[in-house]
Amino acid sequence: MKRQAGALIFMLLLAAVPSCRSTGLPTKYYLIDTDPAIARSAAECPFSLGIGKIRAPSRYRDQIVYRTSEYDLGFYGYSKWAESPDEMARRALKNIAARSGLFRRVDYNEMLPLADLVLEGELGSFDQVIAGEKTYAVCEMTLFLLDGKSSAPLWSFTAVSEVRQEKDGEFAASMSAAVKTSIEDALADLERSGVLARLEAGKNGKQ
């Protein structure tokens, strides 16, 4: 009798396993907009641009990072990125740089092995920041412009953009805007810096 009762309890436990699993919340996956419409620059330089790697800390993989203070962070259990932030940021950089009209041609560096210039970067922040009753998407991106032949550094800029998340469930849209603004601010600084104009003048002087 004891053996039969034990077997019955074991079978009941096995039957309960699927029902426990079925109550789990489904994981939702999100993407940012990596090809937004932007204003086109009036001045095009005669250089091709290769987009190199975007480096990111190991915490930026598929999990969405949220912060409640400068030192406290967490990860959502059922909300994840469909692609890693560095991949999405790199594609956004390529598309926005191409749409900007600043360069003769823009593509990934592996597709332009003889690019005149190379633009690579690093993500410092790709977070949801919760500050009291307000929530923000924060993107910090540092970009580096390198000579395509010598890899000599020509320019660098760190852009930080905060976009208010107005409603629940709109974090991906807010991060899309933050990434776009960071890249646009960086490209605007590159144009203002005069680096491209000096490179063009040097190229014309050699011809």
C-alpha cells in the first residue's frame, strides 16, 4: 500500500509540472528604430566612411538594463532586446551617417576595406533610468574618427542623450530617439570641428 501511495503521489507531481510552467509570463523582445528619418547636410565631403565596431560593456547583451541610482542597476526578467545594443547602435550609426549626406559613401568597414575614414565607437550607457516618478531612456555614445589607412585618430566626441519615457511600454521608442539624437549630435560636432574640411583641403592640395 505504501509503495502504491508513493507511486500515486509521484504521478500527481509529474502531472502538475506542465501546469506550473504554463503560468510563466512570456518573454517580450524589443528593437529600436535603426533607420530614422533625419535632416540631410548641405555639405558632402569626398570621402568614403567605414563603420567599425561599437564596443559595449558585458551587461549590454540581450537583457534590458534599468537604473534607480548611479550605482544600482537591475535587469528585467521578461523584457529583452531582440539584438544586442551594440549591434543596433552600429546599424543606426551606419544608416544615420549615410542619410546625413556628409560622406561620399557609407558602409560597414568589412564592406569597405579601403575606406578613406573609419568611424567606430563605444556605448557607455544604454539604460532605462528611473528617477522618482519620471523614467528616461539614456544613451551615451563615444565615437572615434580614424584615418582609414594609418588608423591615426582624427576626432572623438561623447554624446549623451536623455529622452523621457511618457508611458509604460514605450521604452524602446524612447531609446530609439535617444540613440538618434546622440548620433546626430556627434555628426554635427564632427562637421563643426572642421576636420573633414581640413582633410578635403589637404587632399585637394596634393592633387
